[in-house]
Amino acid sequence: MRRLLPVSLFVVPFGIAYGVAATEQGLGPFQTIAMSALVFTATAQFAALDFLEEPIAYLSLGLVVLALSGRHIIMSAALSKWINQLPVKRRLATLAFLSDANFADFHTSLQREKTDLGVLFGGGVTLWLAWVGSTATGAFGGDLFGETDHLGFDVVMICFFAATVFGAVRRSQTLFLPVLSAMAVSALTYPYMPTGWNIILAAFVGGAVAVMLHAE
């Protein structure tokens, strides 16, 4: 939990922004908080707000949420070797708090041959508390906070993931081509694919390259 506490601080502005946006879209404060507590996927939650106007396009809503949350399928598959050793209740509890940041942090631990799943669970709980707490602040505080975009908090998360990826590449040169191919696919397809789908495609291409290199 201590390891991801600094990262969780940068979740707070996003949570506040979501709380404000959700209440402006017509959700009550408790509905807004419940969505953050149960869904815990910021990008999908923000995207879902655009579909809450009547009549609700449920199919489009489902497809967008699937696209933006599909990376969790890949992340959980990557963790299956360790997660599946847990009893079912602990397994579900740990995966309920899975996010990009604690997955990246735990993956870094794996590179150092440290497989304690407490890193994954504790980091996820820290991020979840920050997300739900800041959502509540935004939902009840309304627009008292003003715009948070100009503070540049979005850049911090990008830097965190970039440092994690390149740190892993530096420790294992076999990751260079998979990471490079995933980056290229993501960037090249971004203008032509719906939001989120370029990331899923890039993940599959990077994984395929890694499998081919491993087979060789």
C-alpha cells in the first residue's frame, strides 16, 4: 500500500473531476460513488457518462465499456499463474482491485523475482480508496474545485507507465521488440479506430511478437 500511495495522490484530481461530471450528467451523489466503488475503471466510467441521456443506447454503451476495459482480460491472463494459486474468495477479492497501476507495479516485482500477491492487492486497495474518496469529494463538492485539466495531472500517469515499461525493457532485452511493435501499432491505428481499441490491438500484436520470439 505504501508503494502506490504517491501514485494514488495523482488519482485524486481525476476522481474529483469524475464526481463533478457524473452529478452534472444527472447521477445522484450516492449513485456516482457506487459506480466508482463497484466499477473502478476510470476511463470506462467517464465514457459511460456520454450514454446516460435518454434514450440510452445500451449496445453502444456496452461496446465502449468493453473496449476500454478489455485490457483487464489481458492483465488477468498475465497474472493467472500466480492468481490461480489463491482460494477463490481471495482470488476474486484481489482481482476486484486490479488496475493499470498496481498491475504495472506487481509486474515490476515479478521482474525482480518477488511474487508476493500482497503487492498487487495492497496497491489496488490504496488506489481504490483514493478513487472512491475523491469521487465522493467531487460528487458532494460540485464545481467548487473548478477545472483540473490545466494542472497537467494526466501527464503524471503517462510518465509513471512509461517509466515502468522502459524499466522492464532495460532489465530484459527480449521485451524490446514486443514493446516497440505494440507502441507502433497503437500509434499508427489511433486515428482510425474507436477509443481504446487501438490499445487492445497493440497488446495482442505485442503479445504475438513475444510468443514468436520465445518460440525461436
